[in-house]
Amino acid sequence: MSSGIDFAKKFLAGAVKAFDLPIEDTQAFVALSKAYSEKNASIESAVMELAHGSCHDLTIGLADALGQQTAMSIVDETGMPVHSGLYNSATQQMLDANGVHAIEASVAFWSGITRQSCSARLIEVDELYDISGCDEDAAEIALEDFSLIADFIQEELMPADKPAPVIPTSEISKLPVRKVAALWHWGSLDASRKFERGTSYEGNLFSMSACPDAWRQISKFGGKQLHLKSDTTTLLDMFSITEAKTPSAKALKEEIGNWGVAQGLLEQRTLYRVGWYDCELDDMQCLEFNTKEAAEAEAEDDEERTVTEFNTLVGTPALLAKHGFREKDIIDLQFAVIEWAREKFAGVVDGVYWAQNHEPFNGWSPRAGLFPFDLSSLAAVDDNPYDEDALKGVSKVKWLEFGNKTIDPETPGL
């Protein structure tokens, strides 16, 4: 068995985590490109050709070798596939010559390459044959070249003896969780289409709601299909961490911030905030910008708008890519909280809950996002309950001591 096929089997088994960066953007690949040798030149050529030229040949070769009938394609605004890769529906990731990536990260990458708003959709492998004109010889060559890439990945990007980063942790921590009796999802169950309407409040999580009527109003879903998750769900309470009003919350917020920095997901940076008072909402409003010039341009036509400079933790390009944002976007700690919970507590918590005020006419209501799960467990339903009745199924926050991933959801920690 070739090393390329072996690596693809590990991917389909869910044994390979998503890469923080495309292979071509890693320091190891840049170093390889600068240190000329016949082997290095072959690897460099294989990555660039199979990532940008003959991607469909590689997808076809891997799919045929592993008995996959469908693959994931990245399509441009006309619906034409500009890229493709092997797809793992359980992890919602794709494998191509640039490594393993979350679907939303691939969509963001190819939107930047094509300068169009790309999206993802499943495609029959037979359809790829028609698009690419690939034959057995081309697919075999692609597999041979992919073995070079797989060896490079495992030798340089995933060495077995690579020490784990030192992550500061507190001696004892508590986890804020809520139990939710039922959750609803509007629209398609095809997770690959998540970013067709743009970025999501819930990042790369599967969007759910405990008040479906409110979100139908807010998102204007109209006649979209409604699906119900009727079994109890355990969710991490986001605002208990980010607003940090107790000693336990402050310790956990600091721990996650340190973890995010160590993982290359967060960085300390100076931002610029434009603030003003909104008479209609009877509240202060603000916008944040990466540069002072952009903030001042926003405020220049309104004397009541003020510009303030502040330092804070923000998402790095790696975190932006994981959640389908553009490099110029600004995201905060909450998206690192998602990755922290996914890394450390998958199987303990099912996702994250945002306890927004229930104000659908102002565009806000409580919401949730789930880690990958069996979407076939959702039942299509015709009617939804009143929000007030549905929200009764959301418990109050309980802070629970955790250690070695063991918590008792019924025993308050405070």
C-alpha cells in the first residue's frame, strides 16, 4: 500500500486533525522550497500541481482507490468546481494536496484565490471525470505524487516525537454548562453549505436554536425546513466565560486565553473602537477596526462618535480560517473557546450556548452551536413551539468541577 493511500485511510477514519495552514503556507514548505534538491523539487512540484492544477485527478484517484462515490468540491459563483478533495462527512473535513482542512477553511482559501464568493457542495466522482477529462493514467500519476506529499506531511508537519506545547493550566477549574431539552435547526442538513449565506455567529459549529420562532424572524428563513433534536444536550455556556464575573470564570478565561496563544490561535493586538450613543436602542454602540485610519474614517462625519485605542486578544489568521472569516475580519476569544472545548471536552459537552437576550425584533435571541454529530438523528418537523415554552427547556448555568474530563452534570460546583 502506498503512503498516500495509507494517509488517506487515516483521514477517512478521523485520525488526522485539520491543519492550521495549507501546506504551501507552512514554514516547513517554504524552507523546502529554498533548499534545492531533487527530492525537494519533486515535493514542491507535487504540492503545487495537485493543489492548483490537477486537483480533480488526485480526488478521482483517491476516491476510486478507497471506494468513495462522492467527493467535496469548491465551486465559484457560477457553480463551476474550481477545486475538489476527498471528504469525511463525520469530521466535516476535506483532504487535498494542501493537507486536511475544515470545509469552511477551504471555502475561505479558494474564495481568496479566485476573488469570488465560493461555496462547497458534494459532487459525484463520475461527474469529476467529465469535468477534468481524467483517465486511469492521470489518476495513477496523481497518486504517486501524493505519496511524496504524504511522506512530507508525516516527516515534517506531523513528526511523532514532536513535543506538545506547554500550555499553562490552573490547579483546579470549573466548567459552566447548561442542559437543553430540545434544539431546532432551520434549513439544510448539508454542513458543507454552512457558509453559503456568509459567515456565521456560531463559527464552524452546526447552528441550532432553543427558540426557533425568533430565529425564523431574525434570519428570514421563510419556508425553510425545520429539524428537531429532541434528546437532552449539554452545552458550554459562552458568556459565563467571556464576561467572567466570578473567580472561577476569570481563572478559566485566563486559562483559555493562554491556551489560545500557545496554540497560535490568539494574539495580543492594538485595535481601534468607534463608539456612539444610539437613541433608538437607548444604548451605546461600537465598531472595531484594525487600523486607526479606518476608525477615524468611520467617525469623521459624526462629531458624537469617538475613537479609542485598546489592546486585546484577537484571532490569528489560523483561527479566522477555521471559522470561515477573511483575514481582515476581527474575531475575539469566543472562537478560541470553541476550539478549546472541542479539543478538551468533546464527548463531555456537545457544543456551546450563547444566552443572548431574547429580543428578536432587535435581531438577537439565545442560540447554540454543536460539534459534529449524527445529523440523521434530527427529525423533520412541521411546527415549532412558542419561544417562551421552548426556552423553559434550557437550564440555569451550573459550574462543575472538572478533572481528567469527568464531570457530574447534576451536581453544582458552586
